[in-house]
Amino acid sequence: MSAIQEILAKKVVAVVRLDDYNRAVDVARALVAGGVTVLEFTLTGRGAIEAVSVMRARSLPSHRRCVGKSSKLV
């Protein structure tokens, strides 16, 4: 399923806005554990772009994950 299909099916996108993204993986794991499968990291905090890269590289306890930045899903 594509990111757009996932959004249309679930109708939920978690927008994560942190001052420092060093805990982004923990936040993402908690969201996925709660059933959220589409995450957007705002680019307002330190390490946001790196957090997106880490999230894309790591497996979360879910068969599907979509991680994006700003309004662009990656």
C-alpha cells in the first residue's frame, strides 16, 4: 500500500513536532504501538532530517510504516 493509500485508509497522520529529535524513535514506536502507521516529522527541531533517515532505515514493530517530513512523504 502506498503512503497516500495508507492515509486514505487510516485517516490519521501523526504530526510530530519536537525541539530536539533525539527521542524521535521512541515517540514513533509509541505511536505505532497505538496503531498509527503514518508519521510526519516537522522540520522545526534539531535533528529532524536525521530522524527521518533513521526511521526509514529501522524496522518498527509494524508490517507497514510511512515516515515523512514537512508535507512530503518519503
